[in-house]
Amino acid sequence: MPKDFLSHADERNVSVIQRLITWPTRHLQQAIGSLGDLWRTPLASLMTVFVLGITLTLPTTLHVFVKNAEKITQQWHSASEITLFLKLSVSDKAAKNLVERLKLYPEIANVIYIPADKALEEFKQLSGFGQALDYLDNNPLPGTILVTPTKRASQAEAVKQLLAKLIQQREVDQGKLDLEWLTRLEAMAELIQDIVISIAFLLCLSVVLIIGNTIRLAILNQKDAIAVMKLVGATDQFIQRPFLYTGMWYGVFGGILAIIIEIFLVGYLSRAMNHLADLYQSNFSLQGLTFNEAMLLILFAIILGLLGSYLSVKQHIAAIEPTTD
């Protein structure tokens, strides 16, 4: 094999290795350089970061609101509890056998049996007719079984089907379920989620527009320098890269600021929420962003920053052409 062929092959291998080494170094230099550009204009950069942080805080707050609302509604799903009234002729033994059968249902999470005599005692205490009820020869109240569906079976349609299945048991006289309350609860939850998604989309669009406009102004301020770079042979990709990194840094700092603001908001509202929960004898506590959610927020902000800067540089840098006058 000719030596000149081997030398050319070695040169190609060395060239590939050099490109692999210099590529991340060049990107790192441009990323640090774009960060330095932000540092050299602190007031304008801080104003942009604060606008982005506040804008990102709004959908983040809506997400926290929805997450805590879902936590509350999970406690409200006790409204899907099914009450089964047994026939008066059903003995206590037969009722307990029915309870054991119901516990085998995959749609049922818990079953509580209230005997007829216990139901009568509770009715005496709550109604205030205790002495009058003592004159009754027989207990008019049937045995009662409280059935709590699983989380999956707590949806309105699923719990309706479960109720239809339970009232077919031979020991059951009738069943009761407040389906109207469940339907309203689910409709309200769906409406809130749709509103949150719509508002979050509009706010994220505003972030893209804010970053795009900021990058556009930066490009116009460096219009002459960009024209000179093109004149000496710089490619559009090389010129665009620092502006893309600028959009990325705006996303990073805007996301971090949104997390900080959200932490203060949750801390501020937690005291009032805990006081309200104590009044209702509830152990509910306001939950903020988890670590994973915070990291996703920063990643999402970076994507928005890159998208806004990309749209801006593709439009404006390509329009700048060097003049030879």
C-alpha cells in the first residue's frame, strides 16, 4: 500500500479526532461567552429574567393549585361510598356472609357492616326520639353495609355499575349513592384542568415571544459585527450559536427564579391553609413543587428559551448581509 495513501488516511483520522475534541470546547466557549454578554448588561438581563420568572411562576402556581386540588378531591371521594340497606328478614349471620363475599370484589376497597340494633342506637342518639323508640315492638331499621370502592372504581360511571351489581344480591333491599355530587365533582375537576392547560399554553407562548424579542434586539445591536463576521467567512450556524445559548441562559435563570418565587408563595400560603385545615379537623397541608418537578420546570424553561431564540435568529441573522461598499 502506498505511503502517501497511508499518510492521507492518518491525516483524516487525526482530523476527525481533532473535530471531536474541539467541538465541545467550541460550544463551551460560546456558552460561557454568551453568559458573559449577559453579565456585561446586568440591568437589561435582570429585567428580562424577572419578567420570565414571573411569567413562568403563573403556570407553575396553577400546576401546584391543581395538584393540591386533586389531593383534596381524593378525600372527597368518600362521597362515592355506597350504602346498602339489607332486607329486614336477613339475619346477622347472613349479613356477615355477604360482607365476606363483597370483600372479594376487586372494585371494593373496604366494607363496613352496621347491625340493625347498632343502627337503632345511633338513630336514637341523633334524632332525639330515644324514649319514643323504646315503645316499638320491633326494630324498624335494617342492617346496613357501607361499601367504599377503589380509587379506579370511584368514577361516576364505574361506581354506578358497581351499585347495579350490588343491589342484585339477594340480601340487599336497596342501595343509595349520590351520583349527582360525583358527576359535578368530576366536571369541575375537568373544567379546572382545561382552564389551567389553556392559561399555561398562553403564558408559555408569551415566554417564547419575550425571549424572541430580546434576542432580536441583541441581533440588531450587533448587526455590524455580524455583517463583518459573514464577510470573513463565518457561517450562519456559527453566528447563531451564541444567541441560542443566550436564550438557554434566560430559560435557566427564569426557571430558577420561578422556583424561588413558588417556594415563597407556598410558604406564605401554608400558614393560612394549615389554620383552615385545623378548623375542619383535617391533616391537609399545602404541597409545593417536588425536586423532580423543579428540574422539569427548568428543563421546560430551557426548551422555551431555545425555541424563542431559534425562531428569532433564523429570521434575523439570515437577513443580515455584508456590504462591500
